[in-house]
Amino acid sequence: MKPRNINTSSFFLILIFVASAALIFFLMGLSYKQLEKLSHHTSCVNRSYEVSLTLERLSANIKDLETQKRNYILNPNPAIRADINKKISEINAGFKRLKTEISDSPGQIKNEKILYGYVQDQYINIHKIFQRDFRNEDPAELKQNLLEGKNVMTKISRKIENMIAVEYNLLKKRKNDFNITQQSTPLFIYLISLFALGLLAFAFYRIFTDVKEQEKANSRLQIALNASNLAEIVGGFGVWILNLETQTYQFSDNQYRLLGYLPQEFKSNFDFLLDHVHPDDQAEMEQKTKTLTYQTDSSPFIFRVYKKDGSLRYFQTTGRIINQKGGEKVFLGITSDITPEIESKLQLEEQNRILEANNQELMAFNYVASHDLQEPLRKIETFISRLTDKDGMNLSESGKNFLGKMHSSAGRMRTLIEDLLLFSRTTRAEKIFEKTDLNNVMHHAQEELQHMIEEKKAVISVDQLPVMEVIPFQIRQLFINIVSNSLKYCKDEIPAFIEVKHEVVQSKDEVLLPNNNQTFHKFTFSDNGIGFEQKYAEKIFDVFNRLHGRSDYAGTGIGLAVCKKIVENHKGYIFANGEPHCGATFTVYLPEKR
């Protein structure tokens, strides 16, 4: 399972938190607005009640004022006048309170102004009464005054009734709005609470899921850490971190072990490590450390270290700069104990020196074989030749037989020495590849075998051969050995026929080759000779291996071994396929590119 990105998850959680907080604030605002609306409707309803009550009080006070006015006309007593003034004050106070209560109702404000004008007319009428004494006045004037007061009271009553009716309609509307708001508020709050609860549940689920993922990540991290520690121990390397800003070091547990200490046995610092570095390597170590601040990648360098027990070890360190998300730059270094590799390298160099010495001895042996061994052989052959020429006729039949065997053995010895030198040359010769036309090489090989070809009355059919980068003299020897092998083992009763074919093939299409999509030149040498049993197909390429006795066919058993060595020098392959009395086929694969 692909691990989740912790940073992405954290960002997602932060996003959820911010969104949740914003939504909660938004829902709180909606709830506040809903409650504020409910409070407003409640206030409006209460205000309607208060307006109606104030209007009724005004109506009652105005009626009382009218009654006190009539009492004063009948009996202009100062006490009644004081009651009238008191009523006027109460009425004015009522108007003041009414203005406040109807401040949000333009229609009622207009009605209040009209009503107040009517009341002012009543005040004027009362003021006239205070100026006159109707007990001594004409009854007609009294009647007129009372009639004016009645008319004003009628207007006042109607206006108050009108305002109460308007307020009653407002009250009905406000009650209706209040009831709607009151009924919707619990549902609204319930839905908001349910949504907030769902949001909290989702946030809890996300947090719970991320905590589980974090636990899994921590578990994987712990496993990775343990695996890393184990890998350090098995691999023999330690990890260290240098903070390029604070110049502080951190060592892994195995970094301590590489120096022969227990984990955390000393404080991680460069000076303590430098004290363990070989004195001849300390200057280079300091210089390499100074370059860490500006080199992204550090090339590996080797230094010697004395461990806690005083043993000398070879360490190799490398690393690179890593930019952390916080902006800090650290250098992550890996130190490996390469003492076994160094010791193996020194041993290999010593072995190479010994091998080079042995090769020099082998070259000296080759020189001896090519000169010192052949010189006595030439003398033996010379003495045999002289003995045959001068005293051959005087020898008995058994002496002649012995002399013939000596001559044959000397010839085999010469052939064996020449083949051994050829095999050694194939093994040790410098491998210089040149672009060569193999048609010319095959032509020269046939020229060298011309006598044998004529003797066997052989016919050789050769395809057009390619131009390749090869070792010319080795490929020439390869052609000579394979063709001469076919000529040697041809049938006596029929002329030898040798066919050489060439084609370019892909390794994946050839059963005998590895499937590595490499291009090869395939050379097939087929003959009509005596053939061989297929079980000997690999054995015939061994040195000194022969399938027939010396009396049957001449040879040393080295020719095909030389062929195999030449093909291997060219990174190719050679295979043999035979059938007794039906002939043999040798297949050579040489790579198109070296």
C-alpha cells in the first residue's frame, strides 16, 4: 500500500479546521441573527401593547380632563384647577412616551401629530375657561363653549380609536411574524446544531483516521529505522549529519561502532573524530570538511583512522547537501569501513605482481621452447637425414624401420612444439582489433592450405564475408584450423566439400546464444567428412584431446583448442555438431560490436 503524504494530510486537517471554524462562526452569526430577529419581533409585539395601553391612558386622561373642565365651569375652585393642570402634565407625559413608542411607525407618528393638535385645541379651550367665569355669563356662550369642547373630544376619541385600530393591525402582523419566527427558531437551531455536530463528527473521523495513519507511518518509520540500523551494521557503514548553519554533528549508532565506541559514548563533534584520524590524513580531512558548505555532492575520499583499541582502519566517506523544508541546509554523509577492500586490493596487487613474474617466466619458457628446444630437434633431424643418405642402404630392415620411426617422432615433436607456441601466442598475444575484410583473410588461409586442398581434391564454397573489427592474425589462424580440420578428416573415397556460410543474426533468435538482444555475425563451416559422435562436441575443444589415434590421423589435438581461444578473445561463441560418416559443422558467432 502506498503511504499517505503526512504533509498533505496535515494541510488537509488545517483546511478542515479553518473551514470548520469559519462555518461555526457563520452558523453562530446565523443563530444570532435568528435570535435577534426573534427578539425584535418580541419587542415589536410588546411595543404594540405598550402603544395601545398608552393610547388608552391618554384617552382616559383626556376624558378626565374634560370632566374636570366641566366641573370647573360649574364651580371654579382652585383645587379643581390644580387637578386640571396635573392632568395636563400627565397627558403631556403620555404624549412624550407615545412618541418614543411609535418612533418606528411613520403612520402612527402622523396620527400622533394630529391627535396632539386636537389636544392642543382642548388646552386652548380650557385656557379660555380659566380666563372667564361662566356663572355670570350668558348661557348661550356657555353652551357654545361646551359644544366646542364636545367637538374636540369627538375628534380626539376618533383619532385615538383610529390609532388603536392601526396599532391593533400592527400587533396582529407583529404577532404573526413573532409566531413564525418563534416556531422556526428551534428548528433552525436544531438544524444548525445537527450540521455542526456532523461537521465535528467528520473532523473527528478525519483526525481519527489520520492518527491511525500516523501510527502506521510511525510503525513503518520505526521498521525503516531498525532496517537502516541493521543495514549499517551488516554493510559496515555509518551515517552522520552536519548542520551547515550551526556546524553541529549527529552520528548514527553504527558511526560510533566504526570507531570502536558504544553508541552515544561521546558527544558528536568533528574535533573528536579528527583526533582519531591518521596524522598524515588530518590536513586533507580538514580541507575536505571546509568544502562541504558549497559543494552539492562530495566526491568519495579515503582516510585512515585509529579505532579506540588502536587498530588502524581505512574509511571512505561521501555525501551530499540536502535542503530541508525549514530552510536549513544539512550535509548527509556516509562513512564506510573499506579495510577489507583495501587489504584485498593490496593482496590482488601482490598476486598480479607474482602473476606478472610467472608470465615473464612463461615468456622465457616460450623463448626456450622456440629456440633452445628446437635447436637440438633440428640437429636430430639433420643427423637422421645424413644417416639415411649415407648409411641408409647399409642398415638392416629393422634398422631402417627404427630410423623411419625416429624421423616420424622427430616430425611429431616439431609439430607439437609449433602448436604449443601457437596456443601460447593466442593466449598471450596483445589483442589489437583492426577493421578487416574477412574475404581477404579467407583467401590467405586457402593459399596457405593450397597443397592440402589440391591433395584432397577439395572444393571450398565461401559466401561473401563481412568487414569487421577483429584481430587479423587470429581470425586467419581460426579459418586455417577449421578448414584444415575438415580437410584432415575427409573421406578417402570422395572429394572433400567444404561450405562456408555467413549471416547476421540476433541472439534472441538463436537457441545456442544468451537472450540479450545482441547482434552477431554467424559463420557456418560444413563438410562432408567422417564426422563424429555428438557426445564429443565439447570435448574436441580441449587441449591435447583427440578422437582418433596418431596412426589414423596426424595432429596434436591443439588446433580446435586454439580456435576456441581465438573466438573467446573476440567475445564470441563456437559450437560443433557432427554425425558419424555424414560430416561435421562448426558454427562461430562473433559480435558485431566489441
